[in-house]
Amino acid sequence: MTSRSLNKKFDKILAREEAGQLSSKGGSRALKKLFNNRLAVVGILLFAIILLTAIFAPLITDADPLKIDLRNLSKPPTAEHWFGTDKTGRDILARVLYGGRVSILVGLGSGIISAIIGVLIGAYTGYKGGWPDIIALRVSELFMSFPQIILVLLLVSIIGQSLINLMIIFVLTGWGGMYRMTRARMLSLREEEYVQALRSFGLSTASICYKHILPNALGPIMVNITLSTAAFILAEAGLSFLGLGVPASIPTWGNILNVAQEIRVLQNFWWMWLPVGLVICLFVLSVNFIGDGLRDATDPSQQG
């Protein structure tokens, strides 16, 4: 094969890459691999079902999650109340559905915000190095050194309990782990030959960081986002269970579980804690399944 024909082939490949055809095939291959993963598909279905039922809660039940009904205190599941009622007569199904909105918002919102902050800082400082990297590393160590429960107690005592306070705490304690993982990936990838070639072409630091190197580190980042989302949902449930999270007036999965502190409720009123406990377990499992599928689908070393 002559050099002229080789040059023509390279020109065609370059034109296809500039048109986005090559990247779209890679994306479709990753998407196909994701949907070939059975656990990932199960996770997507569970995630979609729980999320949609929370969003369209008024279409599923017309009960008010905050309405107290003294005539139906601690009633077991019936045709009128599918999940029964709690100690004040509130419909548990409505509280689970409407509480899912807040709990999912806290988990996903905190996970995404902390991921954006950690990835943006970690990608740039990990590639650039120098004093920005040192400052960012020390700041992340400072925030990660505070236990989550201590920050909760401080903010609750100073400002008071609120949804925003809880999300701020999760972001402050969560961005450092994402930053350090992204930084570690950038430190290993910045010495690759293709990065040296990009530097020789005179591309800007931001372009090399975010456009060319970061996509090769998306696999572990995706997994970390899903894990942090699941961890934040569990943390919200645990803190609200202890009375330190979202105010009790707002229905969340953790606030519903708060009644299970009493041994009498655990033994005699299973419908007050078992349905919401199962929903939390299924949602966290679905997020972890999706994370595993994304890891396998976006890992360049496993692309066929």
C-alpha cells in the first residue's frame, strides 16, 4: 500500500472524528454494553420505578402525607391504606412516596454537586501540579478530617435543622473523596504518550484536561458518583432516624424510620418501618447496580 493511499485513509479517519462519527460509535458501543449487563438493567428499572412513583405520587395516592387521622391510629395495611398508618394516623404509603422526593433529592443532589466540584478541581490540579495542587490537596484533607456527625451537630446547633444544611454537610464531606480519586487518575494519565502529543500541538491546559484526559477517567468517576449517592441516602436516613437530619415536619425515608426507635414498634407494628426499609434497600441496590454497569461500559481497558 502506497503512502498516498495511507494518507487518504488517515484523512478519512480525521474527517470522521471531526464530524463526531467515531465518538458516537464508541458511545453506542458503551451504551450497548451497559444494557447487556443484566444487573445494570435491573438497577435502571428499579431506579426508574422508585423515582417515577415519587415524582408522580399524587397520581398513585390522594392521601396527604402530613394529615393526622386520630380515628386510624397504627392501623395495619388495608385496601384504603396499602402500607397502613403510623402512630398519628398518617398514611405510610403517601409518606414513603412523598418522602422519596426529598431523600432522592438529597442523595442525587449532594452526589452530583460534590462530584462536579471534586472533578473540576481534581482534573485541573492533578494535571497542572504545582502550588494549586498542593493547596487543593490540603483543603480537601481539612474538610475530610471533620466527621460528618460533628458537622451536623455544629450546623444544627448554630443554624438549625434544614434540608439545605444537610446537603451542605454532604457536599463539604463528599467532594474531597471525588477530588482525590480524580487527581490520582490524572496523575497517571498525564504521562501517557497521547498527552505529550497534545502538548506538542499547543493545546490549552483546559482542553487537554477536560476534553482529552478526563473522558478516559470517567469509569471510576461514574462508579464513585453512584456510590456517594447511595451513601448520602443512607446517611440522610441514619441522621433523620437519630433526629439530626431533615426536620421531622418534612416526610423523608429517614424520618419515617424514626418511629422504629421504640422496641414496641419493631415488635408489633412492622408496617411502620418494613416498607420504607425495603424501599431504601432496593433504591441503594439499584444505584450500585447502575454504577457497576457504568464502570464496565466506560472502562477503556474493557472495550471490545
